[in-house]
Amino acid sequence: MKKLLLAGMYLLISNFIISQTQLSGKITDMQGRSLPGASVVLLETRQGTVADEQGNYRIAVARPGAYTLRASYVGFEETAVAANVAEDGGTVVLNVRLPERVLLLDVLTVQATRAGERSPFTYSSIGKAALESRNLGQDLPYLLDATPSVVVTSDAGAGVGYTGLRIRGTDPTRINVTINGIPLNDAESQAVFWVDLPDIAASTEDLQIQRGVGTSTNGAGAFGGTINLNTAKLHDLPYGEFSGTLGSFGTRKATVQFGTGLLFSPQSAVHSPESGVHSPQSSVHSPESAVSSPQPSGFSLDGRLSRIVSDGYIDRAGVDLKSFYLSAAWLGKKSALRANVFSGHEVTYQAWNGVPAQWVDDAKLRTFNVSGTEKPGTPHDNEVDDYTQTHYQLIFNRELTRNWNLNLAGHYTRGYGFFEQYKARQDLNADYGAVTCDTCPHISDVIRRRWLGNDFFGGTWALHFQKNNQRLQATLGGAWNQYLGEHFGELVWGQVLPGLPPNFRYYEGRGGKTDFNVFTKISNSFTPFLHGFLDLQYRRVGHDITGTDNDLREVRASADYDFFNPKAGLLLDVRDNATAYVSFAVGHREPNRDDFTDAPANARPQPERLYNTEAGFRLRQTKSTWSVNLYQMLYKNQLVLTGNINDVGAAIRRNVPGSYRLGLEVAGSVELSEKLHFDGNATLSQNKIKNFTEYVDNWDTGGQDALEHGTTDIAFSPNFMAFGKLRFQPFGQLELALSGKYVGSQFMDNTSNENALLSAYFVSGLQVRYAWKPAFAEEVSLNFLLDNLLGARYSSNAWIYRYTSASYDGRPDDPYTRFEGGNTYNLTGYYPQAGRNFLLGVAVKF
């Protein structure tokens, strides 16, 4: 019996082997030279192999039918070819010739700090066309409002001037931002002030938003999100463009852009950013039909000049923004050198105090601006923020070999400016340390300016390796950056300034910060469909603070931190058009300058730590794309406002031992018909602090009362938000889009107190775009945006301060005051956003 079974198994196996078809051939370049180690994959059966030393490969095919063979090799275009296997078996010979890839040296500029196609992280990419469609003068955060888990806000209420965004509830100081891989965050506050870079979107070719810790990057620690802008793109052909905008609240924008194209180039081939690797979803083609263009070479110059002005929705919240961008590039066969200079100058009337709580629901008073009103009579006309920031970048990319590439960059940023305030009835001695004679008057109205000057410089580097079969990719990179800041205040005018020199300097402090990091990223394909990712970063940060703070306290603080930030994950190609991923990442973040200068000597702030887990699924179909992502963000020692104050009454942040965010993100895009498309996303989350203690000022005793709240919601973290856009293209280049965004209720502080609730809101918009090609220009386009279509009355941001008093009710004296109950009151300022408003833009491209 045993012999019969063995004989039967032998016959079955023999029959199976005989019935199989051997798919074999040779992988070569276009000149017929062998490519040993080339990766070969049969997509339908998920079988893969590697070409031998002669470039030969062999794959067994069990069933007849139509198949797709994909071949790839470092430095060459990934190529997919059709293979037909007949029923009679035998051997099918299929030789594949790979065209040499044009290395896009400008792409190397951002490669080290971005998540790649095989990275198991959560990200969104936004291209030039999408940015242009919304760029009518509003700051960059408003152009990103449609991306998942993003909430934007504007001090002036119309998206121009001081604006900000949160990602998953994470505030701007925890979002890392780079331009061409170079840090943008202010080193001391760790925030990004988009008002300092007006119209930067016009010079941005594409950007990537990573949610969560993400991959290693340069600069301030990514503690909830990363935004990476790329302005380094080579334009082969000369171009010119003028665009202008008119809109509500006196909003006007004018932008002129130009490019010389590639000069002094012996090549006539056109260099296109789309000429990179063919995706697995690209159409199958004959390898002989693929012809690669040689790397272009030559010199190019690109520039932009912009001005944006607006009166703002809030009273006197006017802005005058000017900026320029200039980029010169030299491109050789194996190397590229680019020099960028871009600058912004902003003059913004202050609107950061918010609208008093008692007036925010009043149709006439909800645009009230308290700034400048301490001046008797008309408000002070120069209660402005006036700041200039100029960036210099030098970027070098080099293809060392087919497997190795190098990116080097040096940078310098100079910023300087002030904000001015009219202050009534100031005590020159107590408030400004001005020594006057005993009999001299010391109470006076004054105009003061608080100045900031800073220098930020350093370098970044990245060395990239890719194995011949492209299954192993590695990057070794890092950066060293130095920040030097000067803070000082001056009295520039006073009713009475006895014996004080002109522009009397009443405080002066300095801050220094050194930031060094080194990281390695390794991506390895264990099989053609299972990819692993490992990212290890070491970061060292040093603070050094000396001098006098603006409250006249002497401050001296120094601290050094060493952070190790590991990240790892897996990505699985479930099908040719579907991927699943999971990753775990650790992030650290150092305290801000204010955390040191405001903290009591016995309460030194500790660095924060974040453990971030991401798990998701992405599906790409012919007429739709979908993504689902689960995330968990566990914080240790997160710095939050608790109501604590220091000895001069300034609010300080304290470390809380445990807090977390847990959420689900869903996004999709569907082609409902040839002319109708829908894009949307939604986020459902919980955002909690465990065992939160609030400290409330007691105005009767002069002390503070501690209130235990247990588990509370993290401030400014809505549990639900959603966005949807329906696009209709009836004919040609006419497109109509109807959009809506819902942001759920959120708390202004960390107490979960219903008196601190910021109400949910829904904002809709209508956009109409039309483009045509006249004889005198390459394209003319009109762009009309009607924002807040339904006229919703809402506030996107607010602040709150709570106190108790049995003897004083501040409501009659202060419109910011509200009564909560018992002896508890709060002061609350809201940032109401504009009602129905419009922007109309025209662009002419040559």
C-alpha cells in the first residue's frame, strides 16, 4: 500500500511539473547589456525572482492565461510587459529591455525627510495644481484645510495675516515644518508664523503632510505632524505668470512669476517631473517603445514678487504683506547646485486679543478689536506687528554612482522686527525699571516696542543608497543648526519720561539654541510584496538663556537634552492596488523658551515623549481611492496649561504624567461619472488627559485653589471632524465645486468645563474655475471662491482665564467677563470668523 501511495504521488507531481510553463528570459538595458540582480515579479501570482549574473530569470507558471511581468533595476525605469501563457505548456521566452532613468536631482532635495511610497506611515501629498486652485491670497494653512484632521483659524477672521492650523488637535508648536528639507520652525517657540512668508504657496511645487510622529526630519521635534514643502524644481522652458485677486474686506493680491527655462543647455529634451518610476498601476507597454531622455544640463533662474493687503474681518485687523522668491540653479549631468533667496515683510495690525465674550454673539460688536484702545480718543494707529524674515539656502545634489546619491544644504535665516503697543497709566518704576527722581512724576501713558532679532544658520546632509534590485534602500542623514536670538523692549514715547534717554531699553535678553541630529532610514523588501522600514534618530538639543525678561525678572537657564527616536513598521502589498501598513514611532520634544523663562526655579519643565502607533489600509481603483487609518498617540510629560502662574502672575505650562489621543481617519476620492467627482475625509477621536488638576486664581486671597478634575479632554481637540467636496465639470475647463467642513465641539482649556466649550460649526463654500487658451497667452483662468456660503456665525479659536471671588463681579467693568456659578468667573476672548465672503482671482500664464 505504501508503494502504491508513493507511486501515485510521484505521478501527480510529475504531471504537475510537466504541465507547468516556464517563463524565462533576459533583463538588459536598451543596448543589450545584462542587468544582473534585476528584480522580476509576476504580478498576478505574486511570484518573484532575481536575475542571475547574466541577467537571466526563470519563473514557473502553473496555469495558462494573460500575465503581467514587472522588471526593475536601480537607475532604470520600472517596466511592465504582457506575457501570454498558452494551455500546451512549454517555455515562454520574454526578454525585457529597461530604459535608463533620468535622475531627477531636484527630487533628492526632499527625499531624506519625506515618507516614501513604501513607508508605513500616514501622509497626504498635495501637488502644484491643487495649491494653485486655492491660492487666492490666504495663508498656506487655509490651502490645507481640506486635508484629514486639519483645523485652521485666523486672528483677523478672513485667512490673511496671523493664521494657524492644528493636526489631530496638535498645536502649531508641535508640528515640524521644513522647506527643501531645511527647518522653518522658530527655534525658541517652535512655532511657524506663516504671516512671515506671504504667498509662499506660489513658489511651492508640492508638499507632504505626515500625521503623527512620521519619519525622521530636521529641526523641531515632530510631535503630532510634519509639513514638508518643496520649492526646488527645474523648469526646462521659459515661462511667465501674472495673477491678481480682489475680495471682501479690501483683500487684494498681486503676484508676478517668471522663469528663464534651461539656458546654455546642449540638450533639447524636455525634463519632466513625471518621468520617474512607473507605478505598478501604470499601463503595460512594450519595453522597446520606452525611450529615455538624457539628463538635461544648463542654468535656470526663477523668481516671484508678491503683495497682499487686506483690512480683515475684525476691526482694524489690516495687513500689508510683501514677499519675493528668487532661485538660481545649475544642472550638470551628475550634479546640481541651487541657490534660493526668499523673504517676507509683514505689517499686521494686532488682533490677537480676541473679541470679548459678552459681545461675540452681537452682530455689530463681534468684530470689536481691543488693540490700541488704551489710547484716549481714536485707537492707536500703529498698534502693529512689523517683522521681516529672509532665508538663504544653498543646495547641492550629486549622483555619486548609480547606487549612491548625495544631498548637501547650507542655510541662513535673518529675522528682525517689533510689535508696538500704546499702554495707558503705566508705572515707569514698577513696569519698566526706569529710575527717576523722587519728586518726578512716574505715572504716564507710553508707547512701547518689543523687539526680536534672530539669526538661524546651519547645514543638512543626506546620503542615499539603493541596491541594484531596488529591494534595499537606505539613507544616512542629519543636520546641525544654531540659533541666536535677541529680545529687548524700548519706550519710544511717553507723556512723561523724566531723565530717560530716547528709545529707553527697559529689558534685554538673549537666547541660544543648538540642534544636532543624525538618522538612518532603511527600507527593505523581504519579498516583492512585504516591505520593512527602520528609522533610528539621535537628536541633541541645547538651550542657553540669559538676560532680563519682559517682566523685568533676571533669567538664566541652560539645558541639554539627548533624544533617541526609533521608528519601525511593515507595509504589505495585499494586492496590486491595495496596501496595508503598521508602524510604531517614538518622538521627543524639548520645552520652549517661555517654559524656561516663566517657570519658577523649583519647577523646571521636563521634555515630552510620544509613543505613536499607526495602522492603515490604502486601496487604489480605476475610479476611486480609499484609505483608512487607526492611530494611537500616548504622551508622557506633555506640557499643558493648568492655570498655574509664576511669582509675577504669568501663566506657565506644567508636565502632566499621562495623556493620549486615539482616533480613526477615513479618506476617499470617487469618480461618480465622467464629469462628477467627490472627495472627502472624516476623523473620529478621543483626546484625554488623565488625572488633570486645575489651578484657579482666588482674587480674594491672592492665592490659587487646586481643583481635581479626573480624566478630561485635551484642549482644542474635537472628537469629530469631516470634510467633503463635490466637483462638477460640465464642459471643457469649467469646474464647479461645492464643499463643506464640519468641526465638532472642543474645549478652550483642559478642564472639560462646559463653560469653556467652543461650539461645533459647519462651513460651506462654492468655487467656480474656468480656463481657456487665447492666442496671446498659454492660459487665462478665472477663479471665484465664495466662502462660508451659508453665512455661519462661528469662532474657530478662543482663550479663557478662570478666577474666583466672593466680593467682586467683573461683568459690569469688563466685557470679557462671564459668570459660571457660585463665586467663579472667567475672562474669555473669541476669534470669530468672517461670514459670507468672496475672493475673485485671475491668472495669465505665458
